[in-house]
Amino acid sequence: RDKLESIFSFLLNNAIKYTNKGSIEFGFEIKGAFVEFYVKDTGIGIPKDRQEAVFESFIQADIEDVNANQGAGLGLAIAKEYLNMMNGKIWVESEIDKGTTFYFNLPK
């Protein structure tokens, strides 16, 4: 439970940090043997060539935003490790100026 709360905290904090206007939503869907969660925002987005890097320790997306320098760049790396420990995975879909959706799943 604590790990799941931490994962949502990391993802929601990032969504809030990078969404100056628009919306943020989160939820889940049962997909076979997994529960798939998502956190979606209408924020600034992550460049395609940086989407995998955001899951690495001390790495941020190198985006041109004043909020990009806030934080240590560990939240998504920790979330990925937590999910690995719980047999889940995390991934991102994003488009510049349109927003980002982080997905993660866990076995039921």
C-alpha cells in the first residue's frame, strides 16, 4: 500500500508541477490479470527523445520550464523500482504542448 501511494504521489506531483492550465486526471482499468493505472495531464509534455530517460536516477526531461529544476529527479526512478519489485511496469506517452500520460500496471 505504501509503495502504491508513493507512486501516485510522484506522478501526481509531476503532473501538478508541469500543468499550469488545463486538467489532471487519474484512474484505473482492469486489463486481464493486471490493474492498469494512469495519471494524465494537459501540461507541457515530454520530448520523444527524453521519454525513456525520465525513469533514470537524477535525470529530468531537459525541458525548457522553470519547474524543471525543482526536485532531485528521483521520483520516477523510484516508482519504476517499486513497480519492478511488485512485478509491474511503468511507461509514458507524451506530446509536446499537449500533455503526458503515465501508465503503470500491477498484477491483480
